[in-house]
Amino acid sequence: QVQLVESGGGLVQAGGSLRLSCAASGRTFSAYQMAWFRQAPGKEREFVSAISWSGGTTWYADSVKGRFTISRDNAKNTLYLQMNNLKPEDTAVYYCAFPKRYGVNYDRESEYVDWGQGTQVTVSS
């Protein structure tokens, strides 16, 4: 089991930026891909971005491509999500997620077994 703690959320105006962090402990963080998901009010949780164990490969939802950047620091057991040019539709609770095993389908919620408590991101228009 992995313990995940997100931070960095907040209230920002449209066009602004935020950087989310996810501190991991309990297992070998550096050996696994990681992901960010989000859940807006009244909607299902959706995939945002994922990153391979080395950081060499990244994936993004079409809605955030070109605006968000995922990264990781394996020495610090920390996952990041840099969010630029934020839009009101980015308002959601953002969660980091740890997979069931190596090489999961990166955008499937069911492939992730450990989740953080979430951090609220609110973008005003």
C-alpha cells in the first residue's frame, strides 16, 4: 500500500497557474508509473495525465494537452502537475493515483489502487 498526500490546490483566476504536488510513501515510488485524475462536481472522476516510472514518457487528456505538465522527482518520491492557462472547466478535486502493478493502462481509473485525499482547484472566470 502507498500513502499519497496531495497539496498545492487553491483558488485562481482564469489564465492563472497552479502547481500540484503528491508526496508518496510506503512502496517503491520510482518503479511505477503515476497518474493524476480529477473529479468535478456532479461528474465522474476523469483521467488528466500520467507519467512513466522514469519520467521519460507522459500522457495527457486532450482537454489539458499543451497547458498541463506532469513530472516527478524519484529522489523525493514526489509527483507534480504544473497547470498553466487554467480555465473554469478545470475546477475539480485533483487526485494522484498509484497503479495496481507495472504497465497498467494509464488512463483507466480501475487500474489504480491507491489514491490521495485530493486537493481542490477552483478557477474563477
